[in-house]
Amino acid sequence: MAAKELKEFTLEEVAQHNKPGDLWVVIDSKVYDLTRFKDLHPGGIAVLIDKGVAGKVATDAFYGLHRHEVLERPQYKRLQIGTIKAQKSVIFGRKNGELSQVPYAEPTWLSPGYHSPYYSDNHRQFQRAVRLFVDEVVYPDAQLREEDGKRPSQVVFDKMADMNLHAMRLGPGKHLKGRVLMGGIVKPEEFDYFHGLIITQELVRCSARGYGDGMLSGSVIGLPPVLNFGPPELQARIVPDILAGKKFICLAVSEAVAGSDVMGLQTTAVLSEDGKEWIINGTKKWITNGTFADYFTVACRTDNGLTVILIERGPGVETRQIKTSYSSSAGTAYVTFDNVRVPTGNTLGEVGGGSFVILSNFNHERWSVCCSSASAQRMMIEECLKWATQRKAFGKPLISQPVIRAKIAAMIARTESMQSWLESITYQMTHMTYKQQSQKLAGPIAFLKSFSTRCAQDTARDAVQVFGGRGITKTGMGKFVERYYRTVTFDSLLGGAEDVLADLGVRQAIRAMPKNAKL
């Protein structure tokens, strides 16, 4: 079908079309005929026939009520009949893969004219590829699934697998050997935690918190114990399908009676009479990806203490959806194990050594939350800066109000400090073994997560105040702020409550106190 030919008009010509039966407007030098659309306008007719809108340049009025994406929808794009002579549009939507030009909307290392000791040219090339992939493949699906609550589409998982993103999200390691990463941009032996940081922060740009966890966050936290502590034959049997996005795994630690109190777990594993199987009974709650998981990495209480065991979905395993503040696309589940029989070969680590398996796994999970939190808060800065400069209040831009500038200043300060601390810890991770990370970084990462999630809640509250009523409305100008405000507390709980983690950090510091340190 041939594209509609657009004509050129003068502002004087447009001004003649200012009545309900003949209604034109100009938005960013583009002329729209709203005559037949006016009765369908969600905001009513009165807004369109206002004397400051009908037949006039209504750019400010439009952007005071709508996001730019509205003009890019086919049903509204077809309303354009022409342009204004000798004028050009100056407002454009961001193209897929592009960096934002809004100050502080991107981390410093991606901002023109700035430098970083942490990122190489390869990291920059890698970031461009991941940004484009997320914009083209992930973002559209995220908006649909976040609303309908369905699991992320299999086609997205498949395309992520083609790039080996599932494998890369687990961090550096032998599981990357022989794989072509992101089309060959980075070699497996050169992939580091900064590449992992980039992946996590780019995925967060979908602004869909529930969907983000549905994008196999369960694998990110449930598969490392298998890779680091599982028998080779078990790894060979289940890991390939999981990294291919064909099978799914989750981490099942939390219970209704034991959240951050890992040592209070009540799920039991008892050896069978012949000693060849574990018999497992108990429940797990708030398990991310649990509704569609094929495998469960489960913390159990045994005679020797805590033991981590891989359980496959089968007889005796039941999962039920738990509805939480974010989208059901995350697959949050209540899991029941009723006399589930599991081969002892599915034991991860030593019997009774589950505490080390669980606690060492927490570091990467908490670090990932910090990566996500910093990126999400940066997106709130971008939303608030855009809104405050285009919104008019009391006859002038909202940004002219000192209280608004103060809130945005606080957001920027928090986010920049968070990103800097995060990159410092990430640098340490790139120079430590897995065991060294467990020994030295548990405290710093706990502190960073506690700090990040406290900052996030302050940022969410400030963003709502900047947006006003729109910040608590699920659609329209403030939809991303509303989503963020509604789901921000997840990061403060998942992987350990922020108060518990702050205390953990102090206890780790006390352990390292020299006995001869006195005032």
C-alpha cells in the first residue's frame, strides 16, 4: 500500500480549521486532521475544541498530556495530513539501540566526553549490541507480558539463547567455553563481570519489573549452585537445555516460616533405607519462576545440617501462582514437596554443607540486584527530567520550581554514588576467584544492596511527587513511574532484606577487627 502523500500548509491555512466539524491542529510542525477522531478522543471533545488548540500550534498542550509514543502508533499516525511550510520537526522518538541524550540518563562511561578506567572498547561494542537486542527483541514483548501476566515469550528465550545471553548472565566461567557470545563480539575467555553488568543494566531498560524477573532470573540464581557444586554427570544432563532456554530452573530457599533466616528452614530431606535417594517434604514460598520451572535448587534440612539438592518437577511436586505487587509474568510460586524421591546424585556440594552453597550464591544474586537498581533509578531520572521540562505549572515549566530541582538533584546524587560503588565492587570481582569473592565481598555487596534499595525507595517516592497524580496512574505519562513505585520494594527483599544485609555487613567487619585495635 502506497504511503499517503503529505501536503504543505501555512499556519494561516490551518487556523481556518478550528471548529468541531472541521478540526485541525499542529504538533511539532506536523498537521493533523482530528475532525473524525474528536468523538473517539479518550480525553473528550472539549480538550480538542479549546481555543488554544483548535486550528493552532498545540505542541505544548499535547506534550503536557501525552507521551511521544502516542504519535507513533499507526492509528494516530494516519491522522497526519501534512506539514507546515518552511518548518521541520524537532521532536523524535529514540531509535532502537541509541543512547539517550538526556543528562544522567546514561552512566558516566557512556556519556560523551567522559572516561572510565573500567570499560574497554570491547565493552562499548558489547553494550551497543545488547542495547539494540533489548530494544528490538525484548522491549516489545515486555510491555505485552507485563500487562497480561503471561510468561515471557518463548521466541524471546530462543533469540537470547542464540546470542548465549542465558549463559552470559551467569557471569564468567567454564560454562562459556566454546560458545559464540553476542555474535562473536566478545571471546568466552575475555568475558568479565563488567560484561555481565552491562547485560543486567540493559535488560532493566524494559521498565517492566515483573517481566524482568520472568526473564529467567530463576536461572541466574538457581543454576550457579549446579555449575559450582553439582556432579559432572548432573551438569551434563541438565545444563545444556537450561542455557538453551528449553528448560527452566529456579532457586527455592525461602519459606513461609523462614525468609532471611536461612538457618530456620523446615523443609526436610531424609535418606531412604537403601541410602540411594532423598525423600523430601516441605514447602517453599515466593519462588521466582517457580510456576514454570522444570528444576528446583532446594535448600533442605538434613541430619548433618543444611543440604542443597536439585529436585526435578515430577510426582509430589506442586506449584501454585502467588499474586504479588508486580506482574505474574515473573512466575512467583508457592511450591509443595510431598514425599518427593530424588537420587542422592542430585546433591549439590557436601551433605551438611548447604550453608556455604547458599551463602556463596547470594553474592552474585545481590550484586545483580544492585546492577538492576542503579539502572532503574537512572531511568527515573530521565523520566523526571523530561517531564519537568515539558510540564507547565503555575504558568511556567515545572523544572523552574526549586523543590522539583532539589528532588531531581537528590536522585542524581544517589544514582551516581551507587553506580560508582557498584563499579568498584565489580572491579574487585574481576580480580577474585569465586571462593575469594565469597570470603571478601559478602560484606561490601551486602552494604551496597542495602544502600541501593534504600536509595531506590527514596527515588521512587520523589519521582511520584514530581509526576503528581500521573505517578500513580498505570497508563499515560507516568506509567513507568507508577510501575517503579509499585514494585520498587522487591529489590529491598529479594536476596535478603536490606536491614538484615546491613547487619550482615557490620558483622563481617567485626569478624575482621584486629584484636589489638584500641583507641
